[in-house]
Amino acid sequence: MSPPLRPVQILSPTNLTIYIDSILDPSSTAVPRLQCPPTNLTRYASLAIPPSSASLDSQPIQYFIALDLRNCLPVLPRLLSSILSAIHHLNPPSCFLSIIEGNSPDGTADVLAALRPHLTRLSIRHNITTHHPLNPLGHSSDRFSSLATLRNLALAPLASLPTTPTTTILFVNDVAACPDDLLELLLQRVRHDAHLACAMDWIGADPRVFYDSYIARAINGDLFFEVPPETTSWARATELFWNEPVARARLERGVPFQVFACWNGAVALAAEPVVKGGVMFRGTGKGECHAGEPQTFCKDLWFGGWGRVMVVPSVNLEYEDARAEGVKREKGFVEDWVAKGDEGDRIEWKGPPDLVKCMPTFNRQSWEAWNQSLV
């Protein structure tokens, strides 16, 4: 039997070195990327874990950072550099970085593989899987079930790691994020005692519109903006929370607000539902509204008693690094919102809505019980 084919390296050694150096050096300008302001160390001091003299493997994981990446080379210098900067502030031995990559003909896998020894040198425990064969976009796969599998693979190392009752998962998409974006999600989750804290993600430029409309549901069970099923038009995409005044007012102030479901590019999540409660990502079951795996994940959180789900609107993300500066200019860096001095009052947590908008496709919409198929 012939040995398995070794993956072909796509990036030249010179280009690979440039990418790695850019990730390891936040000040590098060798690769164009979103320029982030200096991290507000005072604001996030409470998140840092004091150094310990215990051996690395015996130290509990306080922050578990998970990513599923595919074909996203241009965003890696910004994304991974921000993650490493956040880890440096939080205390590297208290963090674990888990990345699942697959189906990336652009060299994403090359960068991740080359990053491994540097993570070891920095005392960052990690698991990086490259060239995973599962393709959610393949003709033979159910997209949401496949995405759920990949997300669960990214979380899998948690099962064998020492954790604490306050361990937090930071699950990040392939977005152009600054260190403060990631740290702000962690901070606001603690401040509001939330189980799940989401960013806001955006696409386009004129107008710039909220991206994760298929997944996200307001606390009244409706979409974040109205999409008439008879036209599927996004003409009202800029009218966020048109029928949910509390969320609309808090969005305008840039302070957190409760929702039923969200993901929006990045989340800070209490690890307890995953580690102790058995909550996992999954496809939709029999008799259940066909929905994306983050929405069913939020639904299962609610069903398990972990329904404090919120959006942190001061964290604004884009998937294309080239457009990220425009998002930050229009929606604000975290530091812009912090400078306003409006930290907001604590969220008054509510129970789930009786009904949630079911939307298998934009032209098929109905209202169903929030706990459909679970009871």
C-alpha cells in the first residue's frame, strides 16, 4: 500500500515567513491589514490570570479559543495576531488555542502548520488540525450538520483539559478582529453574567448591513431586520430592531442587549454548558425548523437553562480585511464606544419568547414554538 500523499505546500518559504512574522509582530506592516489601536490594558486588567509556578499542563484553562478556518489567508495576519495579543494579556498558560482547517487552496494550512512551534515557544497549549477532509460546501453533505461537526471538533480538546467553573470559550470566525474586540466580549460576558455574548458582523459598504441575519433572532423571536418573504428584499436591512425598541435603543448607545439567538462573527461563551451540560452543535432534528447550527446551539442553551444570550454592539466585525477599516470607521472601534463613557445598566434578563421566526429560506417564514421538537 502506498503511503498517504503529503499535502503540498502552497506558499513559498519567503511568503510563509512574511505571514508568520506579521502574526507574531503586532507592529508589522509587511502584510496590509486593519490597523488596531493600542489595547486598553487597564480596562481588561480584571481578565488577566496571575502567573503560576505549576507545570504548564497542570494549570487550568481559563480561556479556550476555538476557530474553524477555511480559505482565509488574507485575514490571518490581523485575526491571529489579535488572538495572540489577547492571549498575551490574559496569560498564555491559562489559554488553549484550537483550530480546525480544511479545504484551503490559498495557503491557510501552510500558515497554521508553521505557527505550531511558535505557539509552543510562547507556552500556549494548542491543537491545530490542518487539511481536514470534511467540506460543508460539498454536494454530498448537509451544510449545517457538517458545520456542526467542525465546530464540535474545535471544541473537542476541552473534554480532556483541566477547567474551572468560570472557564470561557472564545469562538471566532474568520474575521478581521482587533485585540480589544476579543477582550471586550470576554469582559462584557462577565459584567452581565451572560452565558453567551456575541459581536455584530457586517458586510457591504453602501449601505453596510448586518450579516448574520439568517441565524440571529431578537428577544421577541423575530429577525434583526425585516425580510418580507414575498420579495426576500433586504431594502429594510438598515432598520435594525424595527419592532424591538429596547434592543434598538441599546444598540444606538452601544451597550449590550438580550437576544434569543446570535453568533455574528465571534462569541464569548460560558464553557459550563459544553463541559458539564452536554450542549453541542448539531443539525436540525425531525419535526424541527431547519436552521443554522449556531441558532440550534442557542436554542439548546435556553432549553438547558442558559438563556442569558446577548449582543455586544461595540464589537463590530468584517470578514474581509480590506473592508474592516470602513466598518470600524462607520460603526466604531471598541475604544470609540468606551470613550463615550456610557457603560449601560445591567441587562434585565427575560425568559424566552413563546414563538420564534422559523426561516429555512428567506421566502419561507413561519412562527414556531421556541422549544419546538425539544419537548
